Amino acid sequence: MSDILNEAYGVVQCKECPWYKSCIMPMRFTAEDLKRQFESQSTLLGQSAQIDGATQNMLSGMAMAAQNSLLEGCPVLIDRLRNSPALAAQLKKLMQNWGKEEKQE
């Protein structure tokens, strides 16, 4: 009986989630976003908000690298992946084998 309730709770939890049917998407931020954040933090700490060319290049590189490695995810999906190692492993295997079926045909 508790399995049915848990499953029903999961369905309701997803339907009420603002991420419904779009559980995963890449984070969207740019070097300008990082620069604004850096400047606002510097201002709060009472430091100069001047950013030189080297720092700007570093921020651009960080933004580009982060775009390729970070993502936002639905909190319900993330919770399910954390609580179910088998589900996480299954998803990982699916992603690692993505497109291999097409090459074999």
C-alpha cells in the first residue's frame, strides 16, 4: 500500500512542480553576469570594482567552461536521483550510450 502512495505522491509532486516536463536545462549565464556578480560582491566588501583585462578573460573562460558542465535541474528530479542510485546509474548508462545504437545499425 505504501508503494502506491509513494508513486501517487511522486506524480502529484511532479504535476505541481514549476519545472513540469522540462526537468533539465543548461544554466544560462554569461561573462557579463559573472562580472556583475563580481562587481556587486566587491562593492559589498568595500573593495574597488575595477576589473582588468586578465580578470575579464578569466571570467569569460569560467563562464564558457561552466556552460558546458553545469545544469539546472528540477528539485524533484534531483531528489529522486539522490535517493535512487539505481535510477542515477540507469540514466548515466543511457547518456553514455547515447547514439551508439544508431552507429551499430
